[in-house]
Amino acid sequence: TIRYNLKKSLFAYKGDGSLEFRLFPGKLAGEGYSVAMWVDWNGNGQFEDSEKQTAAMVKESKDPIRLIYQNLESYPAGVKRIRVAMAPTADIVDPCTALPKEGDVQDFTIELKEGNYPKANDLGLAMLQIGVSGKNLSSEQEIKFVLNNLSNTDFDGDAKVKITIDNQQPVEETIDCKGTNKLVAYKGSRVIILNRKADFSAVGKHTVAVELLANPIEENNRIEGSVYCAVPANQGLYALNIHSLEQANEKLDGVEVAQKLNSTRYWTIDLIFRIDKPQFGTLLEANGFNLYVTHNMAGGIPSNAIAMQIGRKMLRWTKEGTLLPGKWHHLTVAMSDIMDGWYNRECTPAVYIDGQECELEGNGQMDAPSFGGSYDPELAVFSKIDGQLKLLRTSKKALTSSGIMLFQYVRNSDGTLPTDYTSEFTFDEGTKNKLVFSARWLWSSSPTNQNV
């Protein structure tokens, strides 16, 4: 029998002159086995002896077998049929009328094109790694990337790259790809770690660009990446000062935190904040969960309270006067027993202000919270409010009053978080910083003119 693999053709180019096939046995070769290949180069529908290449196989080996065809320029362009047989040498007689009884026979197609292989002698850069944005970044950051051989021939030589870090003078490095370091044709690849290091310790955005020199195809020659460094300001109490109540033109946007909250049936959000004046303002905003401070509300919802919209139907709120404008408050919202099925959506919310649990009233409806969808999570903080935000912290447990770290940080001295916590943003980056972080978790501000 013959196995057919005809849906997708291989490619060859007349201008290259020759073509090497590498055949990889699927099983260990037996005694006296050979490989034979026929390519209908002239397109007459026959596998002729002049179109045949053979090679003996090494017993009990899976080493690749190489077959080379010359003079491609003498054949007409077009799709050609290939037949390959791996079988006992004595059984390889005629490719059409006497198929081997043992071994394997497969058919392929190859398209012979005019011109030369378009990526001849081409290398490519990919997957630049320069760390991630965060606080107090390194002054000796490693620069790593992948160097690929995209050519149809092995690359056995030196590659040169130019490295530009921020606005510094570019430097060049030579990458040894000779001998044992050579990059084989088509799929040769190496992870490169440059001798050059990047200093990311200064506040702000840092950019690294790596460019291949003397490489024929420009589109693969350059890769670039950026990170942001934040340096906490320790000389005073810092908080984000946001005034978005009237125009809703400032907010914090945190997709990664929303994704964490979506993945658990229990969670807690802590906020340390202060509002400037009585107002109906939005503390947290997402498709599936909204948290407000209240003022002059309809429907019996009191002023200077916390109100929640959970899902589409469920409303809960605290009593009047649980918040005082101008005073720093530690607000804790804990959610447990979240059920978000098609026919059963419910949860058990709890609200604590300054460590004291608040009695909740509501509309009697049940629903389940979410922060956007699983593929498009969302969470906006302080999207429509006038006030200051000092801390935002999330946990994968529903905390009670005894577990709330009131007006305290929980982060360990080495920068890690205790097991049950998923983020802690302290907003202590200071006036020169553009972004805020919890370890390497990022909140971006929109726009970026926050006052601190």
C-alpha cells in the first residue's frame, strides 16, 4: 500500500540549482534496508530511472538519510509528484508495478518555482526578553533573544547585532555561530544572552532595541521592547489623587487583577481611601460588579453609604453615615459562596468599614459577581469620583473582621505576598512615576496625569 500526503506541497526553486532532501525513519532500520526516491521532474507522469536517488540505511538507526538532486534549472516549473520507499533493498524494483511488501511507501508533492529561495542567507530575531515592569528594577538587566536561521542553507559564521538602550550610544556585539554553534537550515535556532546589560534602575520607561547587521531581509532584523521602572517615594504618605467625578477622565485600569478575581468562588477586596465631599461616586467598575459611595440616591438608598450592584439584578447597601467625607477609611468587601451557573446565580457579600462589619440592606434579588468575561476581564478603579486612594488589595479568601489587616500592608520584606493574597497596590510610587505595581502586577492609569 501507499500512503499519500498530497494536501500541501513542499517548495523548491530553480535558481538554487540543487535540492537536498532529509528523510527521517520512523522506526529502526532492519538488515539490508535502503531508501529510494523518485521525483517526476519532467512532469511526464512517469517515475524514470534518471529521476531516482537511492541510499543504504544503517541497521537499527534513525539517523536522517540525505538525497540530493542537481540541475533544478533544467526542469520545467510546476508541481511534481514524489514517491519514497523505505524497504529491503531487494524489494525496491519498480515504483509503480512492484511495490515492496515490507517497509513504507509514501507519496508527496513538491512545487518547483522560478527564481531563488526568498529567504536565502536570512537570519531572524525573535522573543526579546528584558524582564518586566515593576518597582526598583535592576541596573544589570540581562538581554536575551532568539536567533533563527530562516535560510535553506546552514549558517556557519558570525552574526553581528547592534544594541540600543534608551538614548545611549549603540554598541555592537558578535555572535559566534561557527562549528558546533552553527544554525542548521530552515529551523536552526539559538537563545542568545548578550554580554551587554541594561540599566533599568532609573524611574520611567526603558527601551531596548536589537538589530541584525548585514542581514539581507530587513523585516526580520529588528526587535524592540520596553519596561517601566517605579521607585517608591519613602519620604511621606503618598496616595493617588483622582478627580474624575465630573468628566470621568481619570481611572486605574487593571485587567490582570480582574482575571484573578474571576477565577475563584471566594474573594476579598480592600480599599483605603478618602472622598473629598459627599458624592455619588464609583469606587470599582466592571461588567458584573460595581461599588459606589452614595449621595442623594433614589429607591431608599441612603447617603454617605456603600452600595453594590452585583451581576445585573442584585443590590446591597450599608446604612446612612457609614462613610465620612474627608476621613480615611479602610473598606473591605468580602464575597463568598459564588454560584454563577446558567440557572443558579447567587453569592454572600459582606462589607466592613474600618474593621467593623456593616449591616446590609437590599432589593431582595440574588445574582453573582464577575469582572468582565473570562476572555475579556475588566476592572476600573476610581473611574468617577473625587478623592484619594492609598491601597488596593485582593485576596482569594473571603476575609472576616478577625482576618482584615486594618490600615496595614501584608507584603513580605522580600516583596512576595502571603499565600492567600493575589495583589497589593500601595500607591507609594511618588510623583515621578507613571505606573503603579503590586510586585510585577501592573495597574495603568488613564490618562497619565495623576496627581500624587
